[in-house]
Amino acid sequence: MTNPSPSPWLRAAGRRLVAFWPYKLAGITAGMTLFFFAYFWLLHHPLRPPLIMPFTTLDRWVPFQPFTLPLYLSLWVYVSLAPGLIGDRRELASYGGAALALSVAGLGLFLAWPTAVPPPGQTWAPDSAFAFLKDVDASGNACPSLHVAFAVFTALELARLLRGLGAGRTVALLNWLWCAGILYSTIATRQHVALDVAAGAALGAIAGVMHRRQLQAQS
């Protein structure tokens, strides 16, 4: 009995994943390293005392849910999928420029307008994942949430790439569900409040739309 062959879109996706992989690996690693260097520098050197972002009704509706932490952390896998599925050198460079522009815009807002999330209202064991996360990420650089901005930007990029591959509606829906889960987890883990999420989603959507228009102009 022979094993069924993978669908055409999976074979095409596999070819794209291995295309330019040294450049993709180096670019993703360098990009994340530089981003986090700037992010944490701004986090610990705000120009003025951060503004505490207010809770909204939505924040009160969403309880603290520790089980969503893996979903929150899955962003770093999620954001690697879009550049991984790009098989054209010029498009890959364009994507890198768009991601850089999104980073600069977000970090510029943190520089000009420092913000922080309210105290979480609960404590964690010193050896817990949440205690480590809070020690590392503190509570600053809140609005707009760049966690959310990059999730939305990636969702838009993946939607375009998956459509071009002919992946189908189920895969497209899974893409948006993953993005929505990441957005939800930022509130459920108390890393952000709803206003941070809304601002981050708007920033990510703007970056995604502008990048799509740039690609259309180049084609």
C-alpha cells in the first residue's frame, strides 16, 4: 500500500521553505536580536515616567488564564512562517523592509510616549514561567502592543501567501485563528490591556496593507 502524496500546495510550500534558507535564517536571527536590543533598552531607559494604560470593560471580562502562555509565546514561531514561505528574493527583501518599518514605528512610539500596563493584581511563584516573563519583560512598552502588531502583520502576509499557494479555506481559517489566539493571550496573560491590543492591531494592519500595495506597485 503506497502512502498518499502530499497536496500540491504543501509541495510548493516545502520548496519555498528551503529557498534562500541561509538568508532567511540569518535575517530572522539578526532582526530579532536587533529588535530585542532596542526594545529592552527603551524598556529600561524611558525618557519620562510611563503612562499607566487603563483597564476597560473588555479587560474585566477576560480572566487571567495561565494556560494561554504557550499561545502567547507561539508568536515567535508564527512570525517566522511568513518569510519562510516567500520564494522570491525581491519579495523577501521587501518583506524585511516592511518588518523593519513596523519595528521602527513601534519603537519610535515607545520612545516618544512611554506606557506601561497596570499592576497584575496577582503574584507568582519565583520559579514560575510568569515570574520569569515579568522579570524579563517588566510592564513597559505597552501601547501599541508590538506582540499584537507583528501577529496581525504576519496574519495578513500569510493570508496572501497561502492564497497564492492555493492552500484552501481550512488552512486560511487556521491562520486567522492562530492570530486571534495570540491577540487573546496578550490580555489573558495580563501582558497587555485591550487598548494596547487595539493600537497594536491597527499598526500591524497598516504595515500589512502598505506592504501589499508596495508589492502590487512592483508587479
